[in-house]
Amino acid sequence: MSTIREQFFNVNEMFELSTEDFNKQWALVNNFWTRFNGYLLDNGDERKIFVCRLSKPRESSERNEKVPPEKLCVI
């Protein structure tokens, strides 16, 4: 990978970083990523899972044409 940002945003390839490298590089992308999950492994290491704030966790629901106009949500 040619740049740090490409490494974080190329979701087709998994990569691993040491804690020190992660802390140095995280400042470049922390405005896009948020912690999603995490847990401790049996050997004492911590596993953290992050997701991109710009991604959608679920597909958008289809518009139901049978809903009357007065019941539609207006934002």
C-alpha cells in the first residue's frame, strides 16, 4: 500500500498494526472511524473493532407506496 490513508480505507485487504504504529497513524483518520466493538483475548491482548462513520450498517428500507401521505415522516 502506498499511503497510510489508503491502508485504512482499502476495505478489501485486512492489515495489522502494532499499538505504537496505530497510535501514530490514528491521528490521520480518527475523524472517519469510530469504535464499534472490542474485547480481551485469552492471552490478555485487546481486540478493537472500528467502523467508518460514513458507512451504513444496514441497507435503506424500500419506500412503501401504500402509506398515505399524512402518515409519512416529514423532516
